[in-house]
Amino acid sequence: AFQVELDSRHDKYERLVKLSRDITIESKRTIFLLHRFTSAPNGEEILSESEVKLDAVRRKIKQVAQELIGEDMYQFHRAISPGLQEYVEAVSFQYFIKTRSLISVEEINKQLIFTAEDREETTNMTSNSHDKHPPTWSLKVTPVDYLLGVADLTGELMRLCISSVGNGDIDTPFELSQFLRQIYDGFTFIGNTGPYEVSKKLYTLKQSLAKVENACYTLKVRGSEIPKHMLADVFSTKTELIDQEEGLP
């Protein structure tokens, strides 16, 4: 009996790892798509396409929620954590592009409550069709996954800053600088009291902030004398110098 229980648990863990990998891949594709927002002629099309992609990701998360029915989520947390972090990064990136603000963990979790109203569910639920309330599943993003996803978001915002400079957008880097500064301040309040992974990502967050602030400095001091199409080149050489000073590859 123990062998059967262990085998089924290991099988479930492997299924969750595969689902997490799928969630990670699809979330990354959404992020790559959203980076085209600054250069695309019609930004609304990019946003609607990203929403379709995120819906597909949420369908995968629904499968994870169904796998975890009656289980302690934290026993399988390591299997699903990478996918959830990437999903948080994709959702918060899309939310920032739309609203120029940070999505809350409560808002993310609201989107992860699922009902059995999908086509594949209704065929299996015919016996319960007389029930007024269809069964629901939910998956909660943990505070740690949320923090790690937001920390990764800062890297994407730094890339957004570079691409917006390349497109001649002078205002976005200053908005991003202020936003990243607020996130960095929030993370410094956590300090060493938070999980190990959070303090590890603080260094990368600091790097992203330094690069964006450097872009703002270059735009403010030399923006008027450098043609817009050359600003991105100047900025990229400056960031390379920062990396070398910090000892990064």
C-alpha cells in the first residue's frame, strides 16, 4: 500500500513539473510578445493577443489546481514554483503596460479561480447538471512566488527602457526609473528577513535600476545633443561599462 501511495505521489509530482515547464514556456512567449508593444504600430492588438496567450497559461494552471485537489500544495510547491513565478512576471508586465502600476497578489489570485464550465468539463459533469453551483478549483500564488516574479519583472522593465529609448521615446525611461525605485525600496524593507531567494534577486534588481537610472542620466544630460536614433547605441555602451565595473560577464 505504501509503495502504491509513493508511486502515485511521484507520478503526480512529475506531471506537475511538466505542467510547470509548459506554464514557464508560454509565459516567456507572452513576455517576448509584450516587448513588441513599444515598436508595434497598433499596441492594442499586441495586448489582446497577450490576453489570449495568458488565458492559455491559466488553462494549464487550472490543470495544476485539479491535480492538487485534496493535497497539501506545499508538498508539491517546488514542482510548480518556477511556472508560477514566470506567470506572475508575465501578468505583472502586461498589467504595467496597461496601467503603469503594479498588480497585487490578490488580483492575480482572483484570476486563478476556475469553474467547470469549459467544454471538456461539461461532458464529464452531465451527472451533476442538476447542481446549481458548478465545482470550482483555485490555486493561490504564494507571497514568495509573487515577490520572486516581481523581482524578475524588473529585468523586463529594464529591457523595455532600452527598447523605448531605441524608438525615440524619451518619457518612458523616467517613468520606469521612478517605478523601479519604488520596487527596490519595497524589497530593501524586506532585507534579510525574507526568503533566501528574495535577497539573492535583490542584487539583480539593483543592477536593473542602475541601468535605467543611467539611461535617464544620459537622456537628461546628453539627450539634446545626441540624435534620437543614436541614443540606444550610447546607452548600450554605457550599460556594458557598468557590467564590467560590477564584474558581471
